[in-house]
Amino acid sequence: MFAKPIAGRTTAAAEGDVVVLLIGMRVNRFWAVHQWLPVMASMFRMLGELARDADRGLLGRVLLTASPRTYYVVQYWESKEKLYAYAASPDMFHHRVWGIVNRKERAGKVRGHVGLWHEAYVVPEGSYESIYFDMPPFGLAAATGVLPVESRGRRAAQRFAHRSAGMDEKAEKPVRGGSGDRGGLPRR
């Protein structure tokens, strides 16, 4: 949140495919606080659960708002398999919450006070690139680490062409970013 910007141009240190999950809610009736506030609290609880167990596969996330009604989280995952495993795991909070939602829906007790949505994307290596200018680690870079942009190419086409199998052994190691981390590249 208060990370210092890294001077110059950087890129995300992502290797291989990238899994991106957009998940959120829309407040359909502001006055129904008792309906939408528990949904919002549940999302924060799930994010906390995932933050405490890095082996679940969540690499990073960004909380965003699209309007006064719509709130969402951009999540970066290690793999779609880990995303599926979290969503279906009976010992995780997500499973319990969706059980409640499904029971309410079957019983006709969902009244449209709050909307829920998600979109998931598996982005193959070579189909994404990133550049950050005078930014602290953010988005994909906060999730996977930061590299000098030159390590992947000055132009977008060069960064798109990057393949992890062809990475030089002497390439600079990524610096992890994210909340609570100093982020940034080592000073020279």
C-alpha cells in the first residue's frame, strides 16, 4: 500500500502460464446492508485464509472498485488446478459459503439484493507482457516479482516473445513485491 516506487521501467517476473481470476460483487439494493455486507466480509475472510496458506496457490491480489456498487478482486494463481482445488476444498471457507448460497437459491430465499460474479482466465506464456514505470510492485509484478524491463526486452513484442525455457542462467533473479514487502530492485 505504501511501497516505494522503483525508479525506471520494470516488468513482471512471471514464468509460464498465468492464471487470472476476477471475482466480485454488486450491491443491487444499498438499503439491504444485512444482505451485502456479509458477502463483502466473506471475501475478505477468504483472502485472509489464502494469505495464511501460500501452498493453496494464490500468488497475489488487487482489490478494486468499478463503481459505488461494484467491488472486485483481481487474483493471480499458480495454476488452474490450485484454483479449482481451493474452490472445491470442503475444509476451506469458500466451500461453506457457496453451500449457503446454493441452499438459499434452491429455497427461493435469494432476493437479488447482491450480485456475485467471477471470470477466470488461463493466459499462456507468450500471451502476456507487462511494463511498470516508476511504480512499486503492482498487479502481476506484485504477484510474481519484478525484473528490469531490459531482461525481457524494451519493446512489448520482445516481452511477448519471452519464454521461460530460454531464460539465461545469469539473468537477474526477480524481487518479490506485494504488501508488507519492501519490493524493488537491488541498488547498484
